[in-house]
Amino acid sequence: MSITIHQMECYVAYLLLLCLLWWSIIRLWRPSSQNSGCSVNRLPPGPRPLPIIGNILELSDKPHQALAKLSKLYGPVMMIKLGAITTIVISSPEAAKEALQKNDQVLCGRQIPDTVKASGHHAKSVVWLPASDKWKQLRKVCTVQMFSAHKLDAGQLLRQKKVDELIGFVHERCQRGHCVDLGKAAFTTVLNLISNTLFSVDLAHHDEGSSQEFRDLVWGVMEETGKPNVSDFFPALRWFDPQGARRRISGYFSRLLAIFDGMIEERTRARALLVASSPSNDVLDSLINLKESGDLRSHEIKGLLLDLFVAGVDTSTSSLEWAMAELLHNPEKIARAREELDQFASGDGGTLQESDITRLPYLQAIVKETMRLHPPVPFLIPHKAESNVEICGFPLPRHAQVLVNVWAMGRDPGIWPDPDSFMPERFLGRKIDFKGRDFELIPFGSGRRMCPGMPLAYRMVHLILASLLRSFDWKLEQGVRPEEMDMTEKFGITLQKATPLCVIPMEV
């Protein structure tokens, strides 16, 4: 009897496998002709897919670069097959404007990676929720409680304090003649800045290993979410989690959510017992107030905190490390930046304030050029077509995944002369920014799904970068010459520097 059962189990498994293969082949060769109303002959061009797997093998370990090369052959609106998923890759400002501005409402859906479904995070995330009433409510909470001009102005002293702590740490390393891991130092600063805004506490210290633990957690989330996952290409395999990605990210989520649970419980007890010396008046207090009024639930608060924590820390840290790396890689640029800051100091003589950023055009140009070459997110968070739509004359089928390759747009020689060179001067005298209106430069996206944290990131990155450049001279360790620096990228949802940037600070 056991043999018969075993044979039946094998037969069922074999039958299911055949059904999966047949379904994949049907989906591959007839991607949407039956239910989309689109003519297959008019669909966007692209490389011919292989049976079943489609174009998966062409992604490589750096999909943003691989798809940029393919777009040069097939055009700025290109269709590829990632297993069973029809994907449209957009690689030009014109196409991006049509998608994110003209057809924003149709393309505001989300293609949700399997990893994000760990712990049910997708159902309470402002990043991954569809553009529903709940999403609008959570986004409004983000804007009002954290990213409004009033809230940002109120947090200036806190940000200045955290930057002063960073400068103090670097000064101590300078006196000892030790090098500084700039990525790690920037991460600790941004981490504490955001944790104080959210919870009124530091979560790490520059002279301890705690920041590395948090950095590993945050990067683990970003890497697992961003890298190719077979479960996303073949939805029928999601139950098996063949690469273990959902299991790993579930562990990261659990550890981060445990931190938030502790913060929420401690604050709730303090509020109930009235033992707090003074109201914290931070984001957590505001969220608890919304919970008590019935506007938010506990799981929504934790989902929102997870979004703010992970996305806010990693993107700003990455931008700062890349900016310093490019400046050290191009010493004449760092000299010009120092000259501008010296002129500012001689004319004002006081502490650099966030309001002074507008008086530093070359510093702003450095940040824009860094965002062009190394956008925090090489692909915007995946969009999904909620219905049939036309982009640049090509019909996009309903449910197609839409990837906007901002990395490719930043390296397009048709838009940027000498696109692979770090040239902040290209932005001087040009009224172009990255606030979602100029589609040549949209590292934070555009339209209703644009990153709500952009205003805070703008202030943090400029202030920290200016303070590091103004307070110290910098040299590479171990006699490394600028032209020998490793500028290799490490792909995830965010674009990390593959090797840490360790440099030696010197007194000005």
C-alpha cells in the first residue's frame, strides 16, 4: 500500500510539473493577446525570450546595467519576459514622463516581490500598498507627521546635533591617525537621526559595533528585496520559496519589528503611568495618538515604522558614501567644493545651517551629479499596469510589470555629455532638480508614488556632506591613488558601493 501511495504522490507531482511547464509556455508565447486587447505585433520590442525562463539569464548580477545595454538595442520602451511575468522596461525621460505623469493613475499599482509578503508587510506598507484609501491615509501620516516643512524645520537642531557628533567622532579618529569607514560613520549618523525623530533615542554609537548589526539588518532587507528571485518569475513556486529569500527576510523583519514592539510598549507604559519627564512630541507619540483615536491600528504603525526606518537610512547613507567616493576619485572636484565652503565661512563665519544650502550651488551640483551616476534606487519600485495603457505608441498589457531604469537614464549619452564622468559643473546654471518635475533626473520617482521622504533626504545629505568637507581634509589610506579606487557597484533595491570607503581625515 505504501508503494502505491508513493507512486501516486510521484504521479501527482509529475502532473503538476507538466501543468506548470505548459502554463508557462502558453503564457510565454501568448503573453496577453487574449485578455488585453493588445496586438502582439505592436507590443514593445525586446530580446527574444527562451522557452519557460524567458530573458532571466540576461539579467546577470547587475540587472540595471544589463537592461541598460539591451535598451540601447531595442529602445527606451522594451518588453522582456521574466519567467511568466511580462515586464516593460522604461529607459528615457520621455517614456518616464508618459508613464509617471500622463498615465500615473493607470500605472500606480505595485508589482509586489514575494519577499515583501513576509510577515504580511505588503498589506500595511506605504511603499507596497495599492493606491487605495488606506495607502492615502498612511502617506498623509508620513507627510504630516514627518516630512512637512513645519516638521522638518522643527527638527533642524536635532539634525545639527547628530552631525556635530559625527564631526566629533571623526576628529577623534583624526587625532589618533586612524582611518574612517565613511559608509559606516554616515550610517550611524543617519540611523540615529531617524531613530531620534521617530523614538527620541539613539539606536547606535560610533564607537560600538551596534551600528554594524543594524546596517546588516537594513542591507539584508534591501538586498533580498532587490535581487532576482525565482519565486517572482514563477508565482506557482512561491509556496516553496526555493531560494529561501522569504525565509531570510522574514528573520530580518522579525528582528526589526521586535525593536519597534519594545519602543511602542515602553512609550505606552510611560504615557499610562505619566512617568515621562516631558512629552516626547516625536513621531511615535503622534502615531500612538492616532491609534488611540482609532485612525491607525498597531500593525499599521509597525509597518509604517519599518518603511521609514529601512528606506530612510539606507538610501541617504548610500548617497553620502558615493558622493565622498566620487569626490576623492576626482580630487579637483573636492578642491572646488572646499573653495566654495571656505568662501561661505569667510563671509559668514558661523555654523553651517540647512538654510545655507541654497547659497552653495556647487555643493548642490555635487549631490545632483551623485544622484545621476549612482541613484539610490537604480530601478524605481516596480509599478504595475492596472489596465491597458499606451506608452510612446506601444500598448502595455494589463498586469504588466513596469520598471523605470533611472540608472540607464543617468548614463544616457543622448541626455548627458560624457555620461560616465563625474562632472558637477554640468548642473551649474541649470534649473534642474530631483524633485520629480525634471524627468532626466528622478532618483526619488515622480507622481503619486514618488518617495515621500525626499525632503528629509535632501536636507540630511547636503548638511552631512558639507560638514565633512568643511571640517576636514581627506586622503586615501595605504597610499591608494584616486585613479586606483574601486568604484564597483553592489546591486540591491539600493545601489551600494561594493567595497567600503575607508579614508584618513586630516585637520584643516
